[in-house]
Amino acid sequence: MAKQWSEGHSTSILCVGASSGPEGFLASGSEGGEVTVWSQEGTIIGRLTLPGKDDSTSVVFSPAAPGQLYVSHGEAVSVLDPRNLKSPVEEFQGAGEEEINALALNETGTALAVADDSGAVRVLELPGGKVCRTLRRHTNICSSVAFRPHRPNNLVSAGLDMQVILWGLQKTRPLWTVNLQDVAEEEDDHQQRPGQLFNPPLIHCVSVASCGNILGCAAEDGRVHVMRIGSGSKLEQQGAVKAHSQGASQAHFVSFLSHPHWLVTGGNDGQVALWDLSKHPVVTPEAKSKTVVTAAPRRKGKSKARRKEQPQDKAKTTPKAEAEKDVEVEDEVAESAENVTEDKSGPKLSISHGDKVNWLCPAVLKGEPSVVVADQSSSLTVYPLSLI
């Protein structure tokens, strides 16, 4: 049964984030700089309009300090106390070179990644907000950014230039780059069908599973492009799920279900879907023997990368060895990664939300696995995932 959380905003909600802390707060940001903090029941804890009234484009809670909430608005990032929203505790002015689209925090809450309209990705040291890295390789808007779990020096960025980039933060050059337009052109089955509106794979959202090895990218072609990172941070395999009939705007791995490869997606078609990717041939290579899969032709010298399974036991690999592995693949434009055709199996749960999805936030609310949906309206909708 869907629930509506209303009266927290007066404008369209653009982003939602969930805290891992004991209070389990959620936060939402909307047009005009509004920020609202909610309880797990949907009660409003506090509301604030940020100075300048630029749109609140991303909200993230610190995993290390749940009492810290980071909100991007314009080129700035404000640090808020979710229990006391009277005014920002701290502000990082000019954190982005242009308007910020997305924020990501590493697992220890010591680094904040900022993706902006210029295509740059900046990494800020916390506390303090000092810029320690500026990563430039995107040729258009950088729309999304995510740290890799268990690999604090790895950062993934994606943008409207259709590029997915894995960065090693020891350096300021990519470990590898994939252009999804090249991938689409190489796929045998990517023929335009009668009546089909072709959209290029502009990337709106990137997510990394809690295992740290699987990426999902929601793209304007309606697909979620899936990639597996192997040993030495190499790109090993990639494929796709045809998730939406229009552009896919959101894709988030869900960390609290039966395994780390559940993915929730939302799109411009007003659909919200939950996918089990555990048997997808990119996620589980041995599944290829049970699935009819054809390898797409490879184009020499074009972007794509080969990867091997990353060791699960991180404790056995020294930081020095990991750093050396990272250097080996540094700045590689992913070469001949194995490419599999898109997965044809459907979602495990499909919800007709009815409005274009701006943001999805998986969360456990009062013990119930849920997804919080922000759309063009000023209200949030909460759907249970308890059917799984």
C-alpha cells in the first residue's frame, strides 16, 4: 500500500536521502532551496529554505556521523544538523565550478565528491571542505557520482556525454573510460525497431552495489547499463537491462534485501521497478552457460574494458599492492571488455507510479523494506518492497 508524505515542500521534490543512524531520518530537497527532514513515519521533523534559494539538487547523510546532512544548491554545499534545521552549520561556497548535480560520500565520511554542470568532479576533504582533487574528463554535464564500497580510492562518475569513468584518487586521471554510445553501436540487437523513438544513452544516475564490483547506470535510452569490475580495478564485462519505455532517470542498488544485486529503477515512463540482477550474465558470469547470450562484435581501439572478479577478502591485499594494481590500468580507455546482450527477464516488482520519477531512495522504514519516490509534485510516495 502506497503512502503519501505531504506538506513538506511547496515545489517539485528533486532529491531524497536516507540516514543510516539510529533515528533513521530521511531528507528531501526541492526547487527553490527547500530542505525537509522526515521521520520514518513521514512526520516532518524540520524544514529550511537555504540562502539564495537555488534548487536543492542532492542530499546525503554522513555514514560516519548521522547528525550531518550535506545538501547541494547552486555551486555551494551546506552542512546541516537534521535535528536542528534553523540554519546551516557550515557552508562550502564554490564547492562546484558550476551548478552541482550530485553528491557522494565515502564510507568513512572523510571525502565528499561533487559533480557539476561543467563536467568536473571535485573531491572535498572532510571536515573543512578543502578541495583536494579536481577530476576533468567529462565533455558535458556530470550528472552522477559514487564511491566504490571497500575501495575508498575509487570513484565512479557518469554524465550526459554518455561516459562512465572509474577514477583512482591517487592520481587525477581515469583508470578506465567507457562511452555508452560506442557500446550501443556495437550491439547486434540495437537496431531501431518500427515506432521506436531512439534516444542516446545519456547517463542520469550511477550506483555501485554494496559488494563494490557491480555498477548500474540509468540512461536516456531506457536501459540500465550494468558493468562488472574485476581485479586490479579493470572493467571485465558489461551488458544492459531494458528497464523503461522512456528514459531511465534513476537506478539504485538496494543493500538491505537478500543479496547485494537487487536494483530499483525509475523512469520518465512513470514506472518504478525492482530487478534481481543476481543471475544477470554480467553479475554472475557462470550464468552465461545457462543463458543464450551472443557476444557483440568488438571494435579495436574503442572504449571498453576487460575485468576479472575482484577478491572478496580485502584484508589479504595490502594497500600498496592495491595501489600498484590501480596504476597498471590507469587511464585505460576500456579495451575489449566482454559485452553481452541485454537481459530479457522482467522485473520482480513493477509499480505504475504514473508520474515522471525525479529520485528514488531505498530505505527500511519501521522495519519494512521500502522505496521513497520523488516526482514532479511536492509530495513523496512510499512503496513497500515487502513482496520480496
